[in-house]
Amino acid sequence: MRGRDVLVFLHIQKTGGTTFGRHLVRNMRLEQPCSCRAGQKKCSCPRPGADKDTWLFSRFSTGWTCGLHADWTELTSCVPAAMERRACPANRTRRHL
């Protein structure tokens, strides 16, 4: 996660998306893994060497920032503005998966 890309996770109901999203923040082997506190629904997923610059945009890292179960259209229009509000650099590639 050294680059400037942000992984945007599109959650689709009834497809195992909750389990997969949880694995993204809890079980990935990264140089700087996500930090999850007991009892909290959101985890912090900063890049190595950056406190606020996140590599993951999902319900488990940013919450339902674009609305509950946001679809493709909502995410593609909402994510750039949401990342700007988080003070993340704007000139990066976003891949919606």
C-alpha cells in the first residue's frame, strides 16, 4: 500500500460482502495493518507513514459515508468529495471493486 491508490469496496447485499469487507480490515498482511478497536465498527487503515491518508474506502474503514448500501452510481459520485473532506490528496486513482 505504498502507492497513492485507494481501494473502494462496493458492498453488495447477500453476497458475503460483510465477511469479505471484515477480512479486508482484520486479516490482510500489510506493512501497516488496519487498527481495529474492540466494540467499534470502524477501523483505521492508514498508509505506512501517514495518519489520515487511508488506502481503503469501505463501511469498515470510513463507515457508510455515501449512504447505506450505496450502489455503483452513488459511490462514483460520492467518493471523490468524501476523500476531499477527509483531507486526502485528490490526484490519485480510485478503483471501484
